[in-house]
Amino acid sequence: DSFNEFHLALADIDTVFLQSKKTGRWWMQLPDKQFIACSYKDYITASSNELPERWLRAQERP
């Protein structure tokens, strides 16, 4: 397994964060099940039950 997997309930939405064990990069799952690149700061924001700005911007895209 090449990722550390973290599960959070973000605004009542089950959200998965992945951290690459190889590169340390972070990824965040959107409600449509797609993953987008994010940062550790986004994970910390989400763990405080706040929606990260990156998550909100991704949701605004058509």
C-alpha cells in the first residue's frame, strides 16, 4: 500500500484524505469520488470540521 488513508466526516460527508508514503503529497476526495491534490493544511482544516477553501472551489466547478 503506497498511501496513508485518513477518513473524516466533513460537513456530514464522509471524506477520504490520502498521503503518499513515497512523496508525502496529500489528496482529498470530493463527494463525486474524484481525488484532488491538497495540502496537509487542508487536512488539518478538515479535521477541525471546517471546509477547506480548495474543497469549496472544486465544488463550484461545473
